[in-house]
Amino acid sequence: MRPSAKSAFEFLDQALLCGASRLVPGDMRAEWMREWRAELWHVRQERAPMDQLSWQAEREIALFCIGAFQDAFCLGRQRWKLSMPSLTMQGSAMQCILLLAICLIAAYGIALLSPGVRAERLLSQRPQSSGLMLLLASDDSSSVISPAQYQAWKRQKHSSFDGFAFYRVSEENVGSESGMAGSRQHGKWRVAQASANLLSLLGLPVQFAKLDSNTDCNLPDVILSEVIWKMEFNANPHIAGSIVQIGKRRARVAGVVAEDTWGLPGKAGAWILESDSAIAAGGAGYVVAHLSGGGGEKMWPAISQITEYGPDDSEHNYLGYYIDEWKPGAWGIYWFGILLALISLPAITSVSLGEYSLNPQKTSLPKKLLSWSFLSAKIVLLLPIVYFASLDLAYLCVTHDSHLSLDIQLASSFFIGLFGLRWALLDHRQRCPVCLRHMEHPAQVGLASRTFLAWNGTEMMCVGGHTLLHIPALPTSWFDAQRWLYLDTSWEFLFVGSGVG
């Protein structure tokens, strides 16, 4: 009974080792099986000699055999790491470029999903309107212009302008009729009663407009600002065609437009587009004019005085303001932030690339070109990342026309650009000049108390065995910048199997 029980335990131990060997890579399986069997023989001779059966000894021997599985798992993980290209790329230039590309795709994807960014892109694609001017009465304390004067300008052939639009702003009680967020009152809005050509003259895109509306064509169209659309109607994309009660008039919602994109006076939340006859029945307002020929050359100054003579030869003076000079666009804000970042960069980091060597050797021209191309690629990818990230932060939670959006975009462009460029320089300074891999395994060398007597700082090494990098902890007169130490071929045996050429 005793010999048969001992044989059963031996068979179980051999089965455990065979099972562990199946987890070992094929080219290493036979060698490790021989090693385990040899160790098992020594363990059995030590714990259960001369055919003695001990339950405690057999338990310890079984635990030893189970430990072979841990060896097999370690061998499998090691072989998997060596066979995975993504892991052997760790710290390489290609990995850095891929990570930047992923950041760019993520920032661009968020921009595509953000309604505010999409609206900003639509506005950036609007027709060129550099010839738009706002006309104000210079001899009137209210600066508004009468509808009669607007009609006169439209009727006569003007030498300076080829298009006019009119609007006036007033506060009106607004309510929505049944079928759109329920019948309820929305309170008082600032509503602009505008000529039908105002939005087309400004070149503003109208979102969610219905091309085939079956509603009452006798009702005037009302265009909602994006703020009103979000606050009062929960950003309903099917808002077009609904009926609202504005004061004593009913109007049909024709779409949504960005909030006062041009910064026009009045800060209207809704625009009622009406005929000139309806405009003439109301009070004075503001006139937007378009310069003849588009005003592309901008021969007029930003603020110009215009003199008109009435039928009785009376003189009337008006002031014209270029509308598009009141507010910079997203691209202008972005490039201004990048310019500020470039100016501020030397204040937080050295712009030197740290190409100093303890044993200078001539770097081949292809290696130099590859190093500069890698730095250029990082900056080229970094710039659009800064642009889209600043747009995401500026227009994700606020309406894209608010002044807060511009402030957020400017601040984010500056800070992301500043620290992004700083990272690009610091990253490049800690990459091997030979293989462009990031230096690894930092080690502190020396004592701070002996800084002026011996070298004290951080030493890093290239995992490919090409260089060592010495970075001083405290710059001194004899060691004020990082230095490279190029390793000769005698060091290669330490880096065999690193997978780096």
C-alpha cells in the first residue's frame, strides 16, 4: 500500500510538471522540463528519502511542482513582451509621434461633437464681409437712424454703398403656443425688428431652417439666438416651424443663429424679419451698410464720417464703423496666444537643445536631419492640438459668441502652447542623439554638499547602449549644462537583447 501510494504521488508531481511545461514557449520547453525534473529529484531526496511516506513532505513537494507554473507564466510574459512591437517601441520617437497623433485625433473629435465649435466653424466659412459698416447718426445723442433715412438710402443709387439693412431693438413679452414646450410665457426678450435682408447681408448661417414649411406664410419669420434657443427651448433641433407670441404679434420660428456674432448694438435675443413697409411704421434704429465692391481694399479708415445732404440742402453727418474689426476670430486669438507663448518660453526654460558632449564625435548628417525632423514633427503636431484643445475648452460649456469664450481660448492657447513647447524642448534634450529613444533609468550621483568639489546630478542611460546623459543638479561654472557621454563598442555586451539597434 505504501509503495503504491508513493508511486501515485510521484505520478501526480510529474503530471504537474508536464502541465507547467505546456505553458512554456516551445523552443524552451524541453530544457525547462529537464531542469524541473532534476530539481524535483533533489527535493524528493531531501524531503522523502528511502521510500518513506510523509504527508507533510509530499505536500511540500507538490507545492514545489505548483511553483513551476509561476516560472512558466514568467517565461510566457517575457516572450510576449519581446514579441510585441508596441512594447519594444517604448520610449522611441515613433511612440512619441503616435501619442501626439492620438491627442490630435481626440481633440479634433471633441471639436466635431461640440455644437459651439461646429457653429464657430460655420461662421469661419461665411462669405467675406470686410465691407460691412454700421452707420450711426453723429449729430444725435441716441445715434439711431430713422426708417425714412434708411428707405431713402435704399432707393437712391449710392456711390459708396451697394446694400443696406435696418433693425431696431425693443423688449417684448414672449410666449410659446401649444405644441412647443407647452403653452407658457418666456418673459421679456430683447427682440430686434429687422429688414428681411439683414442676416444675408451679415452672412450669418441659419441652423435648423426648414426648406418645406407648410405653416402660415403670412406670419413673419423669427430667428432665435443660440442662447435663447438653449435656455428657453432646451436646444430643440426641431424648433423651426413653431409659433411664438411676441408682444401682440404671432411669428414663425425659422431657425437659430449664433448670438450677435458681429457684436451689433442692442444684444438682441431674437430677430423678426419683416418687410420694409412694416419697418417704416416703427421707430428709429440702426443701419448696416455694405461698401461697393465688397470693401476688400478697405480704402476707408476704421471710423469714417459720412456727410449726406437732404432735399432742402440741409447737412446730415453720420459715422461709419467697420463691423468686422470689432472682434477677432478664433484663428486670430489662437495665433496671438501662440505668439505670447513663444515670447514667454525663454522665461521658463532654456531654448538650448543641450548638444554638449564629454567625448565629442562627429554625428552623421542623416542623424542630424533625423533629429531635427523629429523635433519639427512634434511641433507640427503640437500646434493643431493647441488649436483644437483651446476651441474645445472655449466653446464646450459656453455659447461660442460670448466674450468669456474668447478669453478662455486666449488663455488656453497661451498656457497649452507655452507648456507644450516647453515639453517639446525638454523631451528632445533627453533623447539619445543616435537612436532618438528617451533616456531611461535615472540615477542620482554625488552629494549635494560636494557640488563644487565633485560632480553631483542625475545620470541617465540609453537602453540601446549608445550614450549616457549627465544632468547637473546645480549648474556650476565648470558643469553648467547637460553633457553626453558616447559609449564605445566595449559596452555592447550589457545591452544584448534590448531589441534596439
